[in-house]
Amino acid sequence: MKKSFIILLGIFSMQSAMAQTAMTPEQLLKLGRVSALGITKDQKNIVYKVSTPVMSENKSDSKYYTVPVQGGTAVEITDFKSLLQDKNIAPNGKFIVYNEEVKEEKVLGKDFYPELGKSDVQVYDALNYRHWDAWNEGLYNHVFYKDNKDKSIGVDIQAGEKFDSPQRPFGGDEDYIWSPDSKSIVYVAKKKYGTEYATSTNTDIYEYNLETKQTKNLTEGNLGYDTAPQFSPKGQLTWLQMKRDGFEADKNDLIVSNNGIKMNLTQQWDGTVSEYRWSEDGKKVYFLAAVDGTIQLFEVDYPGMTRKMPLVVQLTDGNFDVAGIVGFAAGKIIVSRTDFNHAAELYSYDLKKKDWKQLTFTNEAVYKNTAMSQSEKRYVTTTDGKKMLVWVILPPNFDKSKKYPTLLYCQGGPQSALTQFYSFRWNFQVMAAQGYIVVAPNRRGMPGHGVEWNEAISKDWGGQVMKDYLSAIDDVAKESYVDNARLGCVGASFGGYSVFYLAGNHNKRFKTFIAHDGVYNLQSMYGTTEEIFFNNWDHGGAYWEDNKDTRKAYGEFNPINYINNWDTPIMIFQGGKDFRVPIGQGQEAFQAAQLKGIKSRFVYFPEENHWVLKPQNALIWQREYFKWLKETL
């Protein structure tokens, strides 16, 4: 009987595995996308949103839910705002803060010539005439406040200013907060205009006093980014700070100000903070940071204004990303979590017991019928003797006795962490499910391996980082299950630059390339991109300046200079509204490949920016991506 049971169990397991299917692009774009909105006022429930693409309508549909913080069945709701504390209402309940666009500058033809109202002319005298995916039409985000009850006309606390708060392009209402005494509004702004704006990262934190109508710069001495203001439960103002102007990927430290005396809680810690939240008693700060190819939860003591050095402690560990902090309830911290096989879901983490509990199961029915990929950490020795973490993602039901086509994935940024993220475009689960091994190196330039490693890519785009890529693929290619005759190289943004560069410097390693919004010509990139500070920092200045860094960047490290070595099929994706890596980059690369007689394809998205956001466009992106791989690999 026992033997028969074991046989039946084995048959059942085999049937279950056979019943599971591989994740497809179509299935990927049906998954619900979970985002937390907050914890209810009574601390008993979490409110969250699930957005799901509706392919036929080419948009996403959103539904709202609550789930108990202790776990349980989710309940769909319609009115969620009344359940949550509105942080935009002053603590005394008298006022509400908000933001609106204000016309502060003449730009359009009809601004100058009202009688020519049908003109479509734009006139500029300075840079910052466009940013990310939008042209400057003379409108600026301003912070307002008004009476919370009689809804009187709001007061523009930035009246007359040509500065944005919230910050463009990604800032929201997290860029402004009330002081605990309701007497002032603290907000984030980069108070620089035009060309000066485009060449600087000097964002500051300002305090506007409702009684005096005066504004004070609270971070005037710091020249880099100052962002993410919060007040502790005991009233200390806190924010994230980068020190150096122009360096967008500088070490991000946690600063606390107590009566104007500032303390850096993470100064001695060799990492960079991405998001943070105060403990309810005001004695600790919890934050997220990349570490060893993942994003984990940390805590740091707040010792008060003493000379005691704050202690940073990593709380969580595992092959997953803690992707966001929601808040605290019942002795637990509520967060979102992802990994290569799972889109974001909400979890609680017990700070005393150090254990996890999953709270939402939005896509569980899909996962139960999906054969999962395997991800492995591998440590490769680089050409300069360093140990580099490399993620290797293997197809579902991986068989060592077989040979698999293999993709080198080149991460963007260039200083973005490569962790257990779940992307709806560059999705490792889907790539592996189509039968490809994915090799994803934590090459030079990524956070999570110390500040020195993070900074090493600046002014060295075509140097050690390219050797890191090749070290990774060469090491994995030694395995018997890798088909060395079918290696591909793919990536977006800086990853797209990497593809263009390696296309001229790969020594016949790769059989195909795919670049999305990649930098092909560093000179024309400098002349058309909108955030000049980035290029100045990473390349040492403008292409007309003559120094050792610019000579390397625009000479040795410029992909266009290796076009005569191109001999491999290449596909190029390009967004028409990508002003960070403008359309000319993709056009130049495609035109060169075509004129050289190289098999190539140009996939153009006129209305997309640096990303692909519309559902039908996203599906076409996936289909074209895998069609190209099938044709060429």
C-alpha cells in the first residue's frame, strides 16, 4: 500500500508539472499590478490598488481593496479616501495643501501674438525647453494651500517663480508636507532656471511660513539633491541628501535636523538609501537599500543629538526585493515584495519575530498554473581581480543535459541596481520561459556593492564595465548547457549603449543584438538630451572640451567609432517622446546598420517615452523582441 501511494504521488507530481505552462508575454500583460495606498486610520487594514491592462481598450483598469494587517480575505471597495489619513490636511485640520500648474512664462506663439491664436510656434531663450517626454509651455508646478472647510481661493506659495514643486517629471505630493505645528509647509524645489536648471542637480528643501509669508532654504549649504522630506514622530525634519552637484547617482544619505543642527545617520555606512520611514516611537529609521543583488530592509538608530555613532543593521535577507515601505501596524512593518518570478504583492514583516506573512495574492491563480524559472547567484572574477555577482536565470524544467541559447542582459542607469525586480518589459521570467538562459551581471556602476563599486562607471563607460560584461558571459558560457553558437546581447538605455558598444567590440561572441533607447553617438546625444548635468558628470564635460575624460568618452568609448566592426544582426527599439535618449540615437544606429548591409530592424513607438506604457504597444514590444530572437538566435 505504501509503495502504491508513493507511485501514485510520483504520477500526480509529474501530471502537475506537465499541467503547468510557461509564462507568455500575453499572460504577463494580464497580471494585476499591486500598489499600496496606505494603512487605515484604525490601523486594522491596508488599502491597495490593483491595476490591470485592458488590451482591447489600450488602457489599464484599476480596482481598490482592503485586507486586514493580520492577513485574511481582501474586500473590494469604492470609497478609499475616507479610510486613510490625508497627509495633505494640516495637523490642526484648518488647511489643506495641494499643487497646480501655473502659467509663469511666455513660450507659445499665441502668448506673444494673441491675434495669432491658431499658431503652433514655441520660442525659447534657454535650456530646459523640454524634459523627459514633455515640452515646456511656460507652465510650472506650484504648491498652494487653502482653508480646508470653506474651500476659499488658494494661496500660491511660489507665486511668480519659474520653478517646479512637485519636481518634474516624477514628483508627486510627497514633495510637500506640513510641519507638526501646522505653521509652515516644507517642500522640494530646484530653484534654478533654464540652462542652469539643465546643468545642475541642486534640489533644496524650503520652508514657507504661513504667518510671515516668508520662505527659507533649509539645505542651502548642500549642492546636490535634497529630497523626500519627513518629520519624525518627535518633530525632527528628515530628508535624503546627495552632496555633489551634477552627480545624480551620488551616495544618498539620511539626514536629521534637530533645531537646525544636522546629523547624517548613514555617513559611515557603505551604501545608499532609496526610501525610508520613521518608527512609531521616533527611535529608529527603517529604510530600503540595494545589497548583493537584492533590495533589503535596514534600520538605523537615532541616538539624538549626541556623538554616538548610529548603528545600521540589515533586517531582511533572501532572493527577493523589498520594493516599498507602506507603514506600521500591530508591531509589523508592511511592505511590497517582488522576485524574478512574482510581481509585487504586499507582506508584513514582524520586527520582533523576524518572519514574513504574505497579505495579498492578486496573481496567485496564474502562478499556480505557471512553471517557474530558476535563479542562481554566481560570483565571477573580473579582469581586475574583483568578485562580481551575476544572476543566472534558467528556463522552467531546466535540463542540464540540454543546450540553451543564452542572453547577456545589460542593465540601464547606468547606476541602477540589478536586483530581484519584476519588470513588465524586461521580464526575466518570460525570457527564461521561452527557452533562454539569462545572464545578468551586477557590473561596475551598480549600488549594493559599496560606494566605490557604484561610482566606478562614471567617466569609464567603455572601460572596465565592458570587461565585466564579457567576464560574466564568458564564465557562464563554460557550462555544458550553454549553446555558445547562440549567444545574444540585449539591453535598454545605458544597456542599449552597451549593446551598441559591444556590437563593435565583441570578437564574434554574439549572434544577435537588441538595443532599446540606447546611446549610439555620445556627441549627438550631448547635443539633444535634456539633462546636461548627467553627461557633464559621466563624460567629463562637453564634446568640445579637451581633457582626458572627454577624449576617452567621445573617442574611445563612443559606439559610433566602432561602426566598421559591426557585422551582426541588430534590432533597435526607439521611443519618439524619449527626450533623455532622443530619437536620433536609434535612427543613426539603424541607418548605419542598413547602409552596411547588416540584417537590422527599427521598431518605433511615436508616442512612448523612455519606457513603453500603453498595453498594446507593450505587447507588440514583447512579440517583436521574441520574433527577432527566433529569427536570429
